[in-house]
Amino acid sequence: MKRRRLDLDLTQRELAARSGVSYGSLRLFEETGKASFEAVVKIAFALEAEAEFEALFPPRPVKTLDDVVGRPVRQRARRK
């Protein structure tokens, strides 16, 4: 995201203001890669990178009614 910020000619303070994320959080994210999920989403949208961000979470395939009705409802998660 730092590369995208620099491509858009934004300072860290400008991006922080645009995204609603604190300057300290943004700086720490660029240095360590650690940030809350909410902060990453805000930064991605402020950098107009929502398409790339959404590509990380592809939609689930659509199920037919037969698929849903034909399977018993699970009561528990599997043991690991």
C-alpha cells in the first residue's frame, strides 16, 4: 500500500486524514504490516484500491435449492 500511496503522491499524514486512520497507525502499518482489519479496509478504500482488496475475498459459489435442502443441517463443527 505504501507504493500505491507514493504513486498517488500522498504523504502519510494526507492518507491518514483521507482514510480516517490515525497517522501513528498508518506509519506502523507501513513499517510492520500490522494493522486492524478495519484500518486496512479504510486505507484500501482511501487509496482507491477496493477492487484489489475485494479480489482477496472472492464470492462463494451460488447453491441451488436442491443443494441446500438435500443436505442435513450440521449441528456441530468438525473435530480437528
